[in-house]
Amino acid sequence: MVGDPQRNGSRTGASDTESAGEHTDGKPASDEAHSAFSHPLGMPLPPIPEDEHPTSEFAVPQGVRTQPVETHSSAFHFTPAQGIPMVTSLVKGNAPWQDRMRTMVRLPLAERPAPERAARVEDDSGPSVPRVLDLTLRIGELLLAGGEGAEDVEAAMFGVAHAYGLDRCEPTVTFTLLSITHQPSLVDDPVTLSRTVRRRGTDYTRLAAVYRLVADVTSGDVTLEESYGRLAEIRRNRHPYSKGVLSLASGLLAGAAATLVGGGPIVFVLAAVGAILGDRLAWMFASRGLPEFYQFVAAAMPPAAIGVSVVLVQHPLLDGIRASAVITGGLFALIPGRALVAAVHDGLTGFYITASARLLEVVYLIVGIVSGVLAILYIGDQFGAELNPEGTFSVERPVTQLLAAMTLALAFCVLLQQERSTVVWATLNGGVAWLVFGALAHTGNMDPVPATVAAAGLVGLFGQLMSRYQFVSALPYITAAIGPLLPGSATYFGLLGLAQGHMDDGFQYLARAAALALAIAIGVNLGGELARLFIKSPGRETPLPGRRSAKRTRGF
């Protein structure tokens, strides 16, 4: 079989040259000059395949059946062979940014889809990486200092960095430290910035403004310099309510709480006066630079002192006044329900270090309250004050107590520095929570712990609904609404039992108070998770796919 004349001709010419004993460059040829892959002399060349694109030597031979490749999550597995499909519900703005960013943060780094970003008014080189990371940390600092959960802070930080073109980012949030790492590629050095949260303050108006800024950034409507300007303006804004208004709100809250547990008009006034004195005393300690622990000790003393004075002072006007209601009303304004809910939320979402730190903070604050109240109760017991530890709570005036619950939620809104547009909704949410709890625990004779879980679950569900439809934080609608459910009575009776030497009764009441507090936190978190799982957000046609659990372990 004869090959192509042109190839044979060229091959023959090469052979003639080699047989002449020298190369084309004039050098003599050796006996080992022939390659092992060269065609033997004198043998015809094989025919050229009809296919102009020969099959690669790495191709699978015909007739061999292949098995589908299984993809596993591994540290060495970056991109599957078939590619990563684009998840449109994550990269497009048809869902709240909290859901989109939370889902993307939970995805492994290699599986996060690249977004379709809107055009920005930036230079050709894009924004500076350190400036973007600095802006991200400053936004995360305001959110964490305002009481937002660690998962939501991470989602906001990731959303800001992602919106300005930093895809390979990993934010990390702990109780006092925030950090974010950006690695441009697998071969480039990472850039890491961190920031420490040294001051914490409760201002939900500022928190709402930060949420609006993050929403605008993630939608592509704000440049980097505009974001810095708006962030500086948010920091400069003063609190909507002054210290005097906050003190009056503390008194209103204590009076409403005292009425909620069965007190009358005189009890309302006494509890309000005690709470105002305690608030002023705590402000004075804060101005002297004392830690928050001592501020809580000071704030707990005046309500307890007024309650003990009611028992010691023999006056006809004070006959029939329940000292327990006065002290319980003062305790309602001090119980750190906001910090407890945030701690349990962080624990349930897998941020165990932050949850542990928040719970330790709650323990210190509660120990401060216990120290202040126990000191006054012990002094009163030494003077012969006969406080009744067997007093029980009952719903005797449903309408009055329902109004007191709504008033308590309203006062909490003022203390939390909320925007006026959220006060009405939070007040109604608190009234609904108390109505559900009263119906289940007292009318239906249900145990208070599951009744509290049900009522707090409705609070969390409503808060998430408002958050998703208004694209704001859920905290303004939740924190104040759980005020009527706080275990003020159980806390007081437990402390009284300890002060009088009844350790078994005291620890039993305190354990009940801890169970009710955890029930509030778990119910709020459960309601929020149900809203995310089953309720469709506005503008979203299908649920978010591939929502990964935040659980970091699987029991081993």
C-alpha cells in the first residue's frame, strides 16, 4: 500500500540526505541518530486516517461504558467537571438580601455562584480591596454592637464585600472581634482585616439605617464613597430619645409590669418610682466609668428597697399592697431578654463561641441583679419584713392586664431607641404574645413553658414577616414584644427564697425562670426559621434552593 506522494517524496529526500552521511546543516550523522519513533527505512507509511481530528490517547475507547463521576466535598475539590450551575435566586435581587447572603455564606467557597452585578460608577481598576474590607468591617461592627445575631452580621458583611467585587471572601464574627479575609485567587496572598467591638449600645434606629444601607449596596445602587458618606452620617446621628425620656420609659415599663402581675394603681406608681431611681443610679455609675455589672447591681436596689419599705411601713394607705408586684415590676426592666435571645439564636445557628460569650454576659448581668435584690431582701429580713414567698401570679383582670402588656411593649420600644414607624407594630405584637400566653397557660391550663414557646414563636414569626416584607431587621419587632413574657415573678420568688434560707424553693423558682427564658429564646428562633422555610418572600417565585444547615457537626 503506497502512501501520499508528497509525504513519500519528503520522506525519501530525508532518507537520501541521511544516507549521504551528513545532516542538512553539514554535520555528519551518527549511527544512533535515528529516533525510536521514526518510521523504519524501506517500509511504506501507514494510511492517513479519514478523520481529520484523531482521537486523543486519553479518550475512552469505543464500547467501554463509563460510570458517572461522584462529586464529594473535599479540601482539594474546587470545581466539578460538569461545572457549577448558576443559581439565579441567589445572585438576583428577587429575594431579601438576608436570605441570599445567608445561603451563600453557608455554601462552600468553591460552590458560590458569581453574581451579575449592576454597573457602578467606579474607575476601571475597581474599588480598592482594603477600603472595601474596611467598609465591610465598619458595617459589621455597627450591626454586632446593636445586638444583631452573628449569622446575620456575617451575611451583611459578605453581601457588602460581594457587591463590590470581592467574591472569594470569608467573614468571621465572634463576640468582640470581626475579621474578613479576601483571597483574589488560589496563588495570590490573602488580605485580612479585623476590627474589635469595644462599645455596645442599643439603638434600633441606627440598626435600621445600617440595614437600609446594606440593602442599597447589595442592589448595586451605591458607590463605595457614597457608602462611606452614609455610614459616617449614621454614626453622627443622635439617639431619637433623650436620657430623661428613657428614665420615664423605665418607670412606665416597671409600672406596667407590676400591673401585669396583679398590682393596682398604687403599685404602679411605686414600681415606676423605684425603676426611675434605679435608672438614674445606673446612669450615675456609668458616668463614673464603672462596669455594667455594678450598674445592674445599683439599678436593682431601689425597686427592692421600695418593696421592702411597703412591708415595713405600717400605714393604712399601704394595706393590701403586694410588695412582690412592686419588686417584680422593677425586675422586668432589668432582665436581659435581648442578650438571651441573641445568645440562643447564635447557638442554634452554629456560632458556639459567640453564643457562649453572650450567655456568659447574660449570667454576669443576672448575677448583678441577684446581688442587688438579695442585699436589700436580706436587710429587710433582718428588720423583720415578712415577705410572702408563696404569692402566685394569676390573670384576674384580662382586659387591664392586656393593656398593661401592650404598654410594657411600648415602653420597651422607647428604651430600645426604635423608629416610630415600628413602635405600633411591636406594641401590637406584644399584646398578641400576652394574649396567646394567657389563653394557653391560664384558660387552657397548659404548662407555662410550652405556652411561652408558642407565644414567643408567634412573636418570631411576625417579626420575620415584617422583616421580609420591609427588608429591615426583625429585632425591632421581636425584642420589645417578648417583654410581657419575661420571667419576672419566678425570678423574684427565687431570690426571696434564697434570702430567707429556703434553698430548695429558691432554686426551684430560679430554674423555672431559666426554663421560661430559654423557652422565649427558642420560640423566637423557631418562629423565624419557620418563616424562612415555608413563607414566600415578595418578588420570589420559588424557594431558595440548596439552603444549607448551619450545623457544623454531625454528632461525631
